[in-house]
Amino acid sequence: MLIFLSYGKFINSIIFSETKKNEIKVFDIICGFIYLSFISLIINFFFALSLNINNIIFFLSIVFLIFLLKDRKQLKIVCKLTLIIGSISFLIMVLDHSNRPDAGLYHLPFISTINENKIILGLSNLHFRFAHVSIVQYTSAIFNNFIFLDKGITIPISTILSASFLFFFLKFLKNKENYFVLFSNFLITSFIVLKMSRYNDIGNDVVGHLFFFITIFFFIEVISSKKYNFKDFFYLNLFVIFAFSNKLFLIFTFLFPLFYLIYFKKVEYVFNLKNLLLIFFVFSLLIKNVMISSCLAYPLEISCFKSLSWSSVDKKIHSNPSYKSIEGEAAVKGWSDLKDKENTNYQEFKSDFNWLSTWADKHLIYLITKLVPLFIIIFILILMVEIYEKPRDKIIKKKSLRSALRFSILICSIGTIYWFLKYPLYRYGYSFFVSILILLPSYFIYLRYQDTKKKNIINYLRYTLFIFLIFVSLKNFQRIYKNFDIKYVDYPWPKIYSYEKENLIQKNIEISIGQNLKIYNPINRLCMYSQAPCTHYREVKNQIVAKKQRGYILILPKD
């Protein structure tokens, strides 16, 4: 947590010098997470994220922290944040698994690859999922340092989850505004606590959705305040870029800064030199995508550069983007649950809503069960306000809040429709429809009811939230108690070497691809964190060639 805090506060102070004397906040930790992620990505263009590189990053954070903590008041705040976020993170991650199965399939293997190598061109030809990696894999990789060693790669995702929770939780506790702000922060905090608090469920999707929530609530806050400034515009873009960097599906978030410019009529913000940092971040992400897969947004074939030697477009290899796009869409629409596969192919299944009944039989039910707790909380919330408050005599006219809310719901609706038509898997798009479910009832209560009993209702909400926290804490303690006597490699850290009880380090099968590359196949099903680069696709050894060019390894599909 301290590493993120030091980089966040230090870089924020450089970009906006007037913030140097501002009180340290959770906001700085969230920003630090973003800055460090892009720093590690940019470094990997030239160097492996090895122990030596990661140690330098760590020591610089200590220097920045010493510089920041000259003030005793700041030191006290840092100690509190460290204790709270550290305790939450420890409770979430101790004696747990990494995310299943994605961590074993490509999160951990990619992290081990960039710990051992600078960027490898055409890496997706080894495993197509390497083209789907999130920038958070780079964040994880830099925590493999002399203090934590490779166990450290498990720290960042629990830290950002804890910091995001605390970000919304403090906003709820400190709220002295209207019912919309109060209830929306209560609902999003409740959702994070109840539905996003298991370490083995935290994958790339969760981090992306967390930053979508941060983006949309930050957007509504700055628009409704009507206090426009470039600093808010900069941070809005920073959150948008990071959400997109974790999940390309969240590309719709780029519409939020566009609306900000139009609403406040501040087109000149676009030409501020500080935006060069944001542009640099975006270009570094897109260049990384092209270097790994030849595509700006894999597996969207239209975004691929076919002329690049490592491109798999039109090649008979498992990473062919056209094939993976069709296969992936069919998979999320329920292909595995289809009974009559013999008489149907991927293209036919995913077209003309042929998939709908198969999808509804399983995935729709799963989606509803995931949202039931939120529906119940919203119903109780409205019932409580109906009992305690009286309807308003006049409708509140706050144009700025209404405008921000309408646009937010429009973006979420577009995202939800696209999600449903293309990739209707709950974990791919839930931040869109969950945001709608939170914003609409919050705004309804704000418009309809007086706030004469707000203090009483705030107290009830606080008690409710603390009950949720106790419930989730007990569930985590139960898990810890259940696994306490099961000793394994790197006990009690989350398991990164296997999903088996012993968490034994993998002994992979070494395969030479010419004279320029050694790849590895796992003896067990998944690579996990092991010798790299690793893939469980054994057939790729006959589909690829490797060569070195100007110090870089290129993995090329055979003609």
C-alpha cells in the first residue's frame, strides 16, 4: 500500500504543484496504482521486470515516502491508512487461491514471462490469452522484489480492492449532502463488500469494473458540483484510461471526458500539455497490444496489422483472431451448454439469437442470482424511506445532477446492450447494469422524498453496512479457520504454483523452438507461476518459429 501511496502522492504533486500540501488520501493510493502500472509497462519495453528492476522501483518509493512524511499529521494519516488497508488485504488474501481458472491459464504465466523477459513480440502465438492480459499483470509483476520475492505478485489486487472499498466507504461516512449521494455511495459500497470481496474471485474483470465504478461516480460528482477545473478533467481521463487498460470492453468510458468538455464548454482543456502524460499512457498500451498480438484490440481483426511478421491473421494457428473472435462469442453465449453441437457450428449458434434459449437456461439464472442481494437491499431502502419520510411538495430542479445522471445511464445502457448482444457473460459487463440499478433508485429517492429524517436513516445505513462488513469478515475467518492446518509451499500466502493442497512448484517440460527460444509446457493442466514463457497448448511447438531481432524475441506463426 505504501508503494502506491508514495508514487501516487509524489506524481500528483509534480503534475499539480498546488496539491503538495494537501492531506494524503485514499485517492493518492488509487492514482499511485495507475501510475505504477504504466511505469512497469513502459519499463518492460526495454527490460524484464526482474528483481533488480523491481528493487529500484521499491527503493524509490521509500525515498518518495520520506520526502512526503516530514509532516507529523501526514505520518498519522499514513499509519491509519496502512493499518486499515493492510488489515483488509490480509483478511482477503491469506490462505486463499489465486483466481480460478484464469490466473492459472494466463495471468500468472504472463507475470512470470515479464519477470524473466522484456516484451516478446508475437507472444500471443504461444497462448492467445496473452493478448487479453490486463495492465494489472504488470502491477503484480513489479512486486516480485527482494522483500516479498515471487509471493509479492499476489499483493496488488487485494490492495486495490481494499483501497477502492475504503474510497467509497469514506465517501458514505462523510456524506452530508443529499439522498442521491448518500444512497448511491451506500449501494456501491454494499455491492463491493458483498460481491467483490473474495480473493479467488478477483481477476482482471473485477479490477476493470472497480475503476468503472470509480469513473462514473467521480464523473457525476464533478459534473453536479459545477466547479469545473482541469485537474478534475485530468483525473477523470486517468480513471477512464485505466479502466480501459484493464478491460477493453470498457471502451465506452471514453465518452465521459467528452461529455465533460461539451457540458462545461472547455475544449481548451484538450490542449493542456499535461495531457501528454495521458496520451503517452494510451499509446504505450496500444503499442504493447500490437507487439504482443499485432492487434490494437485482439481479437478484433479489423484492428490487426496483417503485414507484421508475427501476425496470426489468416494463419492456421490457435491464435488466429477471426477464429478466436467467433469461438469466444459463442462460448460466452453458452456453447458448452448446447446439446446439439453436432448439427450446429459457432457461426450459426451465435447468429440470429439462436443462442438465447441456451444462454437463458443457465447464464440468465446465474446473473439473476448474482443481482438478487442488490435488489433486496434496494427494496428495503425504498421501503425504509417510504416509512420515515414524506413525499416532496415540489420537484427538485438540479440541472447539473440530472444531466450527469442521464448521460451516465445512457452510457451504461449502451454498454449493457452491447454486452448482451456480443458477450453476455456476467463478469464481462456487470458494472454497466449494476451502475444503472444503483443510480436510478438513488435518484428516485432524492427526487421524491424530503430529507427531514436524514440523520436517522444515515444511522440505519451505517448499522447495515457494518453488519455486511461483519458478515463478510466472518466468512473470510471461516475460510481461514478451515484452511489453517493445511500446510503448503509459501503458506499462508495465496497459492500461485498450483491449485492443489500442496501448492507444489511446477516442473515444466522444456521445448526448444530453434536456437532462439525455449518454451515450457506444464506437466499438470495449467502453467500457473512457473518457468516462462509457458503455454498449455502443446501443439504450438509445430505452429511457430522464433528468431531474435535487435535484442527482441519474435514468435512467428509458420506459413
